[in-house]
Amino acid sequence: MNENLTALVPETALLGAAVVGLLTGSWLPRRRQWVVAVLAAAACAAGLAATAITMITSREQTVFAHAFAVDTATDAGRLIVLGGLPLVIGMSVDTVRGHRRETEYWVLLCLTGAGTLALLGANDLLTLFAAYLLASIPAYALTAFAKDSRGTEAALKYYLLGALLGATMLAGAALLYGAGGATLYRHLRTTLPDAPYGLVAVGLVCVLAGVLFKAGAVPAHFWVPDVTEGAPTPVAAYVTTLPKIGALVAGYRLLSQALPGSDVNWPLPLAVLAAVTMTLGNLAAFSQTSVKRLLAYSAISQVGYLLMALAVAGRSDLALKSLLFYLAAYAATNLGAFAVVAALPRARRLDDYRGLARHRPGLAAVLVVCLLGLVGTPPTGVFLGKLEIFGAAIDGGAAWLAALAVANTVASLFYYLRWLAPLFSTGGPANAAVHAAPGRWAAATAYTAGTASVALGVAGGAVLPAMTGTLLS
């Protein structure tokens, strides 16, 4: 049994920061609790450094009797999550600085981040479920951090749906264990092809229910708009971005490692879910006037595009590479859009951004880059990510899904332009919301994320080869 704990430095760094931060914050005066935020950022830096060393030395391995895999997908996912967490920390400073529960905020963020990292390498059904819980429970508390009526209602909905689908996921794991006699993916790969079809099918559906909940995909998407609207903006940015990375990589690993030889026709239902998710998200976004709800439905539609890679897992060599690159580009772009919203807390509706280009040209430029980037406009990273994932769908025999995705991409331009139009409005005075001084930390985060989105698009040719590889079983 390989129990090389150095392979888990990124996860243990975040968990260690959470424990040390909680103890340290208990003794710090309120005005100095920012030290815990620095500790969280340092843990992210340590995790990034450890991941870079692992990738350079090609030290792919499995630990804990193959229950956790450190391979291309795990390393790429770690880079995205650990690169995204500092952005969330940055846009949170203006919101929680000096708050009497500031330490708890940073600790919860570290814990849910560690759970997301655990999802990336989960190579066993029980590991997958444990990671699901660690990624979910702190996020419920973060959603209600403001302790207002909207946040409390959103957290309750988030928790109830998460508990229901978590129990469903555990039941599915029990069914797959009963069918295959194991929870480890490498064992299920050999036993499930001979197991009863119905038992495997029901078990898989139940396990995927939990994965789809974390990703925010149909039909487990109902929490996304309410949580995005009710939670503090940095928390909304986190829950609509980084958990998707862990969930989708975990789903891809489950399908490609545990069920490649099964008779269950899972690619077709996943393709249908991808089609429904992208279409429903776009249609619902058309009528939104709240910027946070618009971004929520945008996040749902983006999951639809990402699910295309899962639908062709094992059928196209481009699937994993396209999924990982798209996730990286989406994380930078979506966090950039939310950072602009966090920098202008009084601008809650689309019309509140009227005149932003005149008074805050830098933030307006970032918003243009990020919103057009979410559409898939060059030279942003999402553009290249969509090209790759569309190519993977065609290569995997789902050309109809790629055609539908192109149509949805064109349609999505409408509601993003509804937000961008007021920015350049010349009729009448600018809205008072854009006159207020923006949050310094959130604005800096927005510039950083917008730059990263463009950089991924420009340097995509160099980044993509690093995401090419196979999964360890």
C-alpha cells in the first residue's frame, strides 16, 4: 500500500491552514484577523508549488491502496482550484475585512477548497462521497455568512438539496458495491460488466446525481440562482466556479475508469443532460435583470458545454484535454465577472451599470472581456476551450450535440449584450452605483482574472499539451 503523504501536499496544506487559522484567529484581535487570509493564500501557494514539482518530475501515482490518484487530471485540477482560490480570497477582502467572524470565513473557504481538491483524485466510491461532504458542508455555512434573510433562505435550500442528493449518492455507491463487490474503480472496471444491468444503471444514476449537484447541472440546478443571489458575492463566485472543477473531473474519472466496459449506455443520457442544461440555462438568462442571477444561469449553461466532454469520455482522446482547458478558462473568466460585481456592490441590476465605461473604464474593460469571453469570443481562453470541446464531441460521435452547442453559444450573446449595452450608454447621467469608489481588492482581482482569461487564450497552444495524459486506475 502506497501511503506517500507528500503526494497530498496541496490538500494537507489547505487543511493545515484551516486548523492553524482557526486556532490563531481565536486569539487575534478583530483588526488583525487578516493574518488568517494570508495563511490561506500561503497554503494555496504551497499547493501550487508542490503541484508544479509533481508535474515537472512526472510523479504520477496512486495512494491509500489506489483510492486517490495523482495524475494529469488531478494536477491540472489542482492548478485551477489553487489558482482560483486566491482570486476568491482577493475579492473577499473588501467584504469580510474587520468582520467579527472573519477567521471563520477563511477557515471555511480552506475546508471547502480542500474538499474540492479531494474530488479531483477520488478513485474510489467512498473517497468520492467523503470528498463530496467536505466540499459541500463548509459551503452551506459560507452561503449564510451574512446572516440575513436572503442568505439564510439560500443556505437552507442549498443544504436540503445537497443532503438529499448526498444521500442519493451514497445509496448509489451502495448499489454499485452490491453489483460489483468493490468500491475501488479499478475493481469495478472488471466486475461491473458482468453485474445485473438494472442494478448498475440505477447505482450510476444515483452517484451521478451528487456529481451533477456539485456541478450545478440539470436536474440538480435549482439551488444555483437562489444561492448566487442570496450569498455574499465572493461566495457566489466560489460556488458557481470552483466546485464544478472537482465535480466534473470526478465524474469523468468515474465514467472512464469504473464503467468503460459496462453495458449501461451512459453516454446518451449524459449528452441529453448536456443539451438540456445548456439550453435551459441560456433560456432562463434571457429575462434576468439581476446581474447575479444572470451569472447564475450563465454558470448553468456553461456546465452544459462542459458535460459534453463527459458524454464522450472514452470515445475521444480529446475529451479530457478539452475538459481541463475549458475548466481553467471558465474559472478565470467567471471569477473575473464576479470580481467586477464585488467591486461595485451597489450595482445589483443591469441598468445600474449605466455609464460604467465613462467613470470606471478599467472595470468596464474587464467586464467586456469576461462577458464576451463567456460567450466564447477570441482571444479569450473560453473560445479555445469551446473549440476543443466541440471538436471532442464531434470526434466522439456526438456531432448533433456540438451543433446544438454552437446554436446555444450564438443565442447566449443576446443576454450578455443586454448587460454590456448600459456600460456604454450616453443618454442621461451615469447611475449613482458606478460613482461610488470600487472595492480596491475586488478591482485588483478583476484585473488579474481578466488578464488570465486573455492569457489562456493567447497561450493556449502551449498550455494544452500539458493537459494531455491518461488517468491512473
